[in-house]
Amino acid sequence: MRQWQSAVRDGLVEVGVLPYNGFTYDHMYGTKIGGTIFDQNGQRHTAADLLEYANPSGLTLLLHASVHKVLFRIKGKARPVAHGVVFRDATGAKHRAYLKNGPKNEIIVSAGALGSPQLLMLSG
């Protein structure tokens, strides 16, 4: 790092803005966990904005889960449709998560700019 970058980093750490503040539904400066989405009007929203209006009791969040495959349905479909994932937890146990039938069901897989396309390619 350059000298000025080190000075900025050290100053932020000294006042409590750490590079990783853990997981929380609240937006915290310095937290590296985040995301963005655009609505139908082209307005940008971060994951923190969306979670502000979410019902936390309707969410299941799995930390330290490593997705190995996205499951697709292809029978009777013009295009493959994702319907679940295969993942391992922190202890190495293998699990499957499936979407429920009906609307408003999602599994969000976030593997980064390189990992997400790689996961989709490996899943077929």
C-alpha cells in the first residue's frame, strides 16, 4: 500500500471503522458484505436498503455455506429453471435447499464476480 492509503486505513481502524464488522441487517460503515439491485424505475438500492423493508422472520440466512451446484429443471421447459442448490455447511455436511411452489420464492447465491459465473457454468 502507498503511504497515504496506510494512513487512511490506520485512521479508520483507530476510530472503529473496521474492514469487517460481521453480519448484520443494519448498514454499517466498513462492512464488506453487501449488494445492489435496480428497481423497475432504474433506482439503485443496496442490500441494506432492501432489508430495511424485509420481514426477517421470512428469511433464512446461511453463513459459511459453500454452494456446489445449482439445481435446474429442464423437463417441459423451453429454458432451464433453477429450483434449488446443493451446499455444504461449515462442518462439511451436505445439504439441499429447494424453492417452494408458488410465487415469491428465491434462493440467493452470492459467490462474487468470478465465483457466481463459475458456479453457473459448473451447474450446467
